[in-house]
Amino acid sequence: MNVSRRPRLIILSTGGTIAMTAQAASGGAAPEGAALRLGAAALVAALPQLQDIGDIFARDVLAKPSASLTLPDLAEIAKAAAEAATSADGVLITHGTDTLEETAFALSVLVQVDVPIVLTAAMRRPDQPGADGAANLLAAARVAVSGSARKKGVLVVTDDEIHAGPLIRKTHSFRTHAFSSLPFGPIGYVAEDRVRFALSPAVAPPLLTFGAGAPIVPILEAGPGFERESLKALGAGAIEGLVLSLPGAGHVAAAAAGDLGLLAERIPVVFASRTGAGETLRASYGYAGGEIDLIARGLIPAQSLDARKARIALQILLSGGARQPDVRAMFQNF
């Protein structure tokens, strides 16, 4: 008699609200330390419906609020996910919501395998009314073991929506429907036990390799009349790269363009659009401070990446010793 093999799902816990409990003293939420009460095993035990999905294996990787994660932490999560993917039909990562978009993007350029790697999170603690963690975990588990999720890259599942990891953004500070991948929208959804995909990523992002350390790469957002003093202060500091979040398609005050050019002679300076959709232009505006002028001065357009994702990409590149020409060439792939 032929017996179908049950899917093998490995769940990796990294911390975040989904793994937090209330602290009596402060009334707030915090991880429970080394003996994290809602670590991977506890999360699985609290949701018996997971056993209907497949054979579940739980592992704790980290136990941090996501705002405390470092670039080496993201590399550690990527390594754990890649290792899990060698022996699983699906990998599910529980994570905090605050910087979920950075981790999802980092995994998408560090781990590219056929096995689904799915991230999920919660906006409310398990002890709060309307807690969303269990529902998100169950939906994400269904996606992670779904054959239709294979070869679709890193995915994020929240509120029954399936998002492409490189596109996800947190767009609300406290509501449960807090994530978006506009202007494209979710690429699929979960209805009861059914996983549905309406779209599929056309191409994978470039594959990057983490080296060591955490290169210092601040993000500087510019508005009207961008102050040259800010650039001078950064130029005097020990930064290894800079990401600019600029108005429109990548434009800055004319008075600051020269200082940016001088800075770009020393370190990679990447500029992104702050609009939240679209990408930086390359050949439309040639006035001082326009994107044509900035590129001519040595600045690097982030293409479709926003500033937060561009920062992760630049840090990973610099961690491996990439030089300016290497950085410029790689950003052309986004």
C-alpha cells in the first residue's frame, strides 16, 4: 500500500511580538529571555492545527525585538533558513513586524532556493484581544508546504495575504492589516486551507554574499532646501556608505549636489526615491540636483529599491569588500 509522505515543515523563531508575553511590572511586552516561553516549540504547541499540515520541527534561532536585529543577525537567519531548506518541504520564519521588510529583502538576496521560505509575524501579543499571531502562523504554514509556493522566492504571509518578500513594506504602526506591497499588491492569498496565487515574480533579485561585520551606512532623507551642513557632518564621520531618500524620482537641492559629488568620490552614495512607489529615473532631469546630474557626479541610483532596502543591499555588498564599480554594477540589477 502506498502512503503519501507528509510534508516536512521547519519553523524558525527569531523573536518579535509573536513570541512575546506581557510583563507585569511595565504592562508592556518583552521576550522571556533564554527560556523564551513563546519560542518555536511553544508556538507550535499552542497551535495544534499545525499537526494537520505536516510533520513540524521547531528551532529557535534568535529571540530579539526586530528593531534590535543587526546585519550579522540577518545573515544568521539566512544561514539557518538555507540549512533548513536542505531537509524540508517548507521553511517558516517567525519575526517581529518592525523590520520584517528588511529581513525579507535580505533573505531574498542571500537565500535563493526552490523550497518556499515564508516569513510571518503578529501585530498583537497572544494575550491581547484580537491577537493575530496564531492565524498568521497557520496561514503561513499552509503556504510554506504548498507546492504552488515553490520557486517563488522569499514570501511574507500576514492577514491571509501572500506578498513577495522583496516588495513588502510595513505601512501602519499598530493595525493588524499593517503590510502592503503596493503598487503591485499581494501575489496571492489563503482561504481556509487553500493557497491561491494570482501572480508570480518575473525575475529573482541578484544573489549577494554576506562577508563580515556591519558596515556603517546611514540613511539620510532630503526635503526642500536640503541642508549642506548635514552632508558636511557625515563627510567628516567614519561612514562607509550613504543612502539618500530623495524627493520625486531622485532629486536634491542644487546647493547640495556638489557636496554629494565630493562625498561620492570617497564612499558609495546611493540615492532612492522617497515616494514609496516607482523607481529612480536616469535620463529625464538634467538640472543641478536632478538625477542626470547626480549620476554624473558619481552617485548610484537605487533603481526600484526604497532607501531601507537599498541600505541592506549596500551593507551586504560592503561587508564583502565591494568597491564602487562593483556596487554600481550590482545596483543595475534591481
